[in-house]
Amino acid sequence: MTREKSPDREKALKIWLKSGREKKLSEIAAELGLNPSMVRRWKSADKWDEIPASGRPRGAKKGNQNAKGNKGGKGGPEGNQKALKHGYFSKFMPQDPEFMEIREIVETMSPADMLWENVLSLYQRLIWGRRITHVKDKDDVTKVLTKKKPGMFGTEQEWEYQQAWDKHNSAIKAESVVMKELRSAIKQFIEIAPEKDERRLKLERMKIEIEKKRLEIDKLKNGGGDTDEDVIEDWVKAVEEND
């Protein structure tokens, strides 16, 4: 069942056009109390950039008679999905309402939007992972129950002790993997995103944070033998390479 368009969708477009197409989407979202990603999806799906200066969407001129008298065909049979994008496989997709809602959202997203969502997801994993794998000090030991079964003299239990250094090394390895994926996602986004895309500014802050952490990890892997001057020099080079 097709959902009605949100009234805010039209309001967002009008605000953008009224600003001379200069107002940032994040500002429009804030004005309407919406998520910025939703406004970006509307802009992509409704092709705001293709609307001519008159404000009227492209198409036949007003009063055009070319289609006059054409009643059109009967259309496809009930259930026909030829007009659907990727309709070849849609009938095999789960018909769960939440799945279909996600599908509708995805179909309005541009490749840049998809990559941006991936960047945000990876960055969230990075920050959340630090909270989970945080090691307080060298005495921070975790006791984990690995086996439990009934025995002749009661319940038998086996425990595993995770020492601070083991947890720290595991955290470094896990974070390295996520940061590698994140750097790749950022690079792909920058390659296809428009030059004036406001999300590029957010990426600059992310890149600085990622490179700082990479240098910290490299220093730990090398046994912390680098001097402060070496770390600063590496940091400058890393930033220059990513600009």
C-alpha cells in the first residue's frame, strides 16, 4: 500500500527554492524538526537539482496537446511488476512491512547517500567499540565462564581469565580492522560526492580523529619506541596524504 507523502517533504523543497537553492539541508531539517538524512533522501528522490528556475518540474509545456485523446492502455494485469525498479526479483523479497519500508527508503537514496550511511555506521562501531573494550589498568582482569556441566560432586565449571594486556591487544587489532574499512568508505564517498556536499566538512573531522588513532596504534605496535618528534612528523605526513 502506497503511503501518502509527508507534508514536510513539500515544505522542505519550498524552503530550499526560496533560499535560492543555497540553504543547507541540515538547516532545513533543523527548521522542520527532521533528520538531515531524510531531507537529503527527498532531494535525491525528487530531483530538486533538475527543477528549472521557474520552480516547475521538467515536462511538457503548459497547454501541451500532444497526449490529447490518448486514453492509454489497460495496463498490466493485477500483480504485474514490470514498472517497478528491480521488479524481476521483488516478488521473492520478504513482504514484511519493516523490510518493505527499508526498501522504499533505499530506493530513494543515491550512491553517495548509501556510502555516507556506511561511513556513519563504521564510525559508530569505532566509538562504541572503545567503550566496550576499554581497559582500566594493568590489573583489569575479566573472568569468563566457558563451561558448565553437572558432575558427580556438583556442577563443574571452567573459567577463562582474560588479562589486561590480552584484552588491550585484541582491542587494538579489532579497531585497526574497523579503521581500515572506515578509511576505504570515506575515500569512496569523497570520490563520488558533489564538491559542495556539506557532509565533506564532517569527514574532515572524522579523518583527523582516525589518523590520530592510527598513529597511536602504530606506536603501540612498534613498542612505543618513537619519539614525540617522530610521531608529530608522521601525523603531518598522514594528514597531507589524505588532503
